[in-house]
Amino acid sequence: MADFEQLRWAVAHDPCRNRYRMPVGAVPTGTPVHVSLWVDDQVKHRVESAALLVGRASHADASLLWESRPLWADERGFSGTIPPEPQPRVLFYLFELELDDGTPAFYVPRADGKATSGELVTPGNDGQITDRGWQPAGWKLDARPRGDFGMPGYTPGFQVTVFDPAFTTPDWFAGSVMYQIFPDRFARGSAGVRKKGLAYHERMHRTVRFHESWNGPVEWRAPFPVSNAIDSPDLTAAMTAYDPVDFYGGTLDGIREKLPYLASLGVEVLYLNPIFEARSNHRYDTADYERIEPLLGTKEDFERLSARARELGIRLVLDAVLSHTGADSRYFNGNATYVEAGAAQGAHSPFRSWYDFDNPNGTKAPYRCWWGDPTLPEVNEHDRGWQRYILGSAAIGEPPTGNDIDGILPHWLAEGASGYRLDVADELPDDVLEGIRRSVKGADPDAPIIGEVWEDATNKVSYGAWRTYALGRSLDSVMNYPLRAALMGFGLGRLDAHHLTAFLQLQKAHYPKPLYRCLMNLMSTHDVERQRSILSLGGPLKHETRRTQLELAKGISLTQDAKAATVQGLLASVLYALPGNPCIYYGDERGMQGGGDPFCRATFPWDTDGRTDCGVDLTELYRALGCLRKNEPLLRTGDMACCASEDDVICVVRFDEYGHAIVFAANRSADVNLVAFDAVELVGAHARSWNLQPIWHSGEFIEPITNEGGVVSFAVPGLSAIYLRA
């Protein structure tokens, strides 16, 4: 055993370093990938033979098809080639060794996630080799911080992402600052819009509960008595049910009036949660794709919002909810609200073929619905009529319809939208996502398409198949929830800087470069708890009941909030240093607290009178970071390298081929820490001539900054961050 432990340290492969792999990162189709396994000269005699195991992700299912390829001995150890792949897909590889005593061994990704390099293991105590690749033993995975704010899942091997060489993403979008708004809760604007909207829903016989006070607490359970409560077998459940039909009266005009505020934050992309007619306040139960929600305004209001935003350098991205509609909609018409449309169940309804009425998912509803929710009937995205209506005739190879609206997606781009975020992208088949790309790009080649994906989009398996949406033929970007988990883990002390560095390097290696530069980097959204509450309470709230979430958030002390605000600012500074699009969820800059839905959807605190859900205000910090981001092109377009100076200090370098660079460092400990790293090793020989000067820092600046032949060193105060320009 002692001999094998010695051998572990004498074998190495790192997929993120070009001394071990060429090229590093995702590759276009038709590109061979050369890999090397370094073996120290003193132990080469211990390795009897070596082979390369390559697993190809199947497009038909979730399997991996493995083959053994030869490795040849050379001065490094062993080298081999993964042949060119003709189609976009994900590949994985491992090194298989036979030792001189007959022992089988494998070189695989490191189980604890502390480095991008791998480790030498043997079947048995360390884990096992299967048709799914190497599966680490439980005791190895126990060393990997997991859960809500830990590392992503273990991959079957070292990953090679093969993407479409024609893949491009919009230059204007890449690296821009985003801002997300839940429209009902941002700003009211004209009262006339609100009154007309309420009257409309009353005519449609819909329940609408209106909050007279903008600063009032969100509704989180239906007021007693609720419908059918007396007949409910579980009276408690009936009393605590929540039907999202309470409204505060935010409008599109209200958003337009606040655009100068958003511009002051450096915002260039405004992502709006759904704005089309719907029964609920979240509007993910679309009632009419052709109509702006009357409570928000009119098509003309949307056009004015878009035009004014463009004047201020801001473009609108809309939420496209395509996998399902509302039951109370002109398409399904489950409540017979839309008399002129006819029920979808009717034999002559033009929308009947959109839905499945065979109840395949075993719910009480006699139709297929999203996650068993009868208010959200699922559509059949392969239905020709649905595709013609949503995508337009050109996207499905048909002649123009002659209708005023030939495709919902092209229509709203023509009306002023600049792109789409696709709700529950996992629920949309890959071929349909490719059709969405044809539809959107046919209308506007510069319109970004962002997918709601919660995991690494390059190696995601959903509905029994490896997904292809990150490989260049559908999505331009995805919501970067894995980054949120890693940064939260770092801020809460669950991950150290080595874990975070490994995560950042592997994410860069996994994603095609066109998509990587457009990742939607977020910390809070309408679907997760507010980051301030998580940081204040030291962990997630989503596993608690709504009542408990409310009580926990209300119990946050001023001291807890102040500490959390400092960490939030530190994590924001990291977010703005990374490639991709830093995204602010409305109100995070004002220190808004809140658990999951609906507590993360409270109104924006324009006036904090009587508000108990807002802590330390960080607006000026976000304003400074936004200004920095806009004024430093490298922060938008530069390459990225990173390292961990020590457990508490993360360093990020953004650089170009001409020797320009910005160096960033964040120190999460309360003590001053010295940052020291070999910049030549990190980014190349240009670093020897760097003359680093501070351009922004959140703590006291400590001199000096030294560069001795490319070895950079400087001090960072506790709980602070610094940006330096070369």
C-alpha cells in the first residue's frame, strides 16, 4: 500500500492545462484532442501498460458508449488522441493502467473537487468502474462539499464538449450587466392602467386581490375562508394554501419611469418575468401570448418601454413560457372564460391538438399537465399547429400564413423585444429548441436565447437523454445556478478558494466559448431565496415551511444583516470579475430579505417606510461595480484565469493576447491576507512587464504591489476585494 500511495503522487493529468491536453476546453466538431498522462521517471517501471477509455454520450438515451484507445509511451509518460467527433456531443475519458504486479488502476477526476487535476485510484475501496464511467466510493464523495451550496455533481470522467463550429452569440449581449424584474412588484406608474386591468379581470370572472399598500407584506396563504375549505379533508392544508392572485399593481409604465435608475447601475439588459395576459401574478400560466397583461399595460406601453430603454442603452429580454399554458387561457379555456375561442376539449377547437387528454401522468386532471399542476396543461411541442403559432411558418419550412402575427416569438421581437429567456428549457425537446433558434434568429440574428437550466448544461441528462442545448444549435446562454451554488458555498465557508477555483476552471473548460461569454451569472431569482437571507441565516430556507421561512427572515438581527451585507458585497465583486453577464435580481442591491416563493417576490423598496424586509443598502457598491464593468472592456471580453492564493483568497485575471490585464482578488477572512501567484504560469510571459495599479477596492488599499519577474504579490484587507489594472 505504501508503494501505491507513493505512485499516486507520481502520476498526473489536468484537463485545464495545455501541457496535459491540447486543445484545452470545448472544441468544434472535427477537432482531435491530444491528452497526456505524466508519470514520473522514477516510477515508470511500475506501469506495465496504459490505455485511454473514451465514453461517447448517446443522443438516444442516457447511456455512455465506451471504447478503449491505445496510449503510447513517451518522455512525459503516456500520450494518446481522442479522434475528431463529427457531431456535437459530450465525451468523457479516463486513463486505465495495469501496474507491474497486475493491479488495475485508473486515473480519474478528483472526487473531493479541490483541483482540476485527477487522482490515481484502484477498484474496490476507492470506487468502481462501470458503463457510466468511474463511480467514487461514498467515503471519497464525503470529502466533496455538496448540497445546496457545494460542488456540482461528479462527472463520469474528464470532459470534452464538442460543439457546432457555426455557433455564434451576440457581441452586444456578451458580458453585459443584467437586471431581473418581477413586473407586478417593481414600480406602479399610472393608476389608470391598474384600474383598467382590474376591471378586465373582473369581467373575466377571475379572483383578483389588490394590495392598496405598496409596502405591505406579500400574501403567502389564501385568506380564510378559501374555496372548498369546508369540504377539504385537510382543513389546515386548505387554510395555508396559496393562490397567487394577489397583485400590487406594478406596470410597464412604472418600469419605464425607473429606467434612469437602472442605467445608473450600468444595466444594459433588462430581463422581465412574463408580461403576457395570465390569471396569476407570476404569469407563468399564459392566457394569451398576443396580449400584454392588462394589469401591466398595453402593447403601446411595451413599445414605449422598449424605445426609452434603447435610448438609455438597455435592451429587453422577455420570458417565453412555452412548455405549458394556463388552464384559464384562450387556448385551453378550462374555465370557459374565452367564449369566442371554444374549449380545447371541443372537437372543433383549433387548439385541441396542442394538449393530451389521455391523463398519462396519473394526476386527477384528465389531461397532461406540468408537474401534476392542473392549472398548467402541458402542450405537445411537436404539434404542427403549435409550432406554426409559436415559431412562425418560416421556422418550420412552410409558406407565410398571411396572418397579422406569423409566429409569437418573431412578433414580439418586431415589437421591441431583443431576446428571450426560455422557461423550463429542460421540458422542451432538443429538436424543438433548435426550431426556436431558427424562429428567433430568423427574426433577429442578434437576439439572445437564454435557457432555464439549473445544472451544468453541457452534461445535463433529463427525461432519459443527454441534452444537446449547450452545443451550439439552440441556446446562447443558460442561467448559471451552479455558479450561484459555488459562490454561496464560498461565502458561507462551505467551500474554500481551491474548490471555487476548480469550479471556475472546469466551467470554463466545459462550456463552448460563445456560450461561456454569455452565461447569466446570478445570485438571486424569483425561484430561489434572497441571497441576503441565506447569508444572514447561514444556509438555505427552501426546505422549511412557508410559515417557518417567514419567521426566520423576520428574526434576522441587525448584526446578522450587516455581516451578510459585507459578504454579499464581496460575492458581487467576484461576480463582476467573471466572464458572462452579472445579473442583479431587483431589490438585492437594496438589501431585500426573503425566503422562497412568494417571499422572494416582494415589492421594490422605493420608500422603506414601514419596511422590515430590507437591510443594509448596497446600491452604491453595485453602481460602482456596474461603472467598472462598463469602463473596462477586459471585464466583458477578456480571457479568464484564476487561482487560490490560500483557502480564503480567490484571484481572477482577465487578460488579452496583447498583454493587457485586470487582476482581481477577494479575501473572505477577517484578517489581512497576502496574495502571491506566478502570473507567467497563469497567463503567459506578458505578465513580467505588468505595472499593476488599483482601480477599485472595497477595503483600505495597502501598499505595495510588487511584480518580481511575473510573480505578483500584494495584500488584501479582511472581507474586502480589489481590482488592479496592468
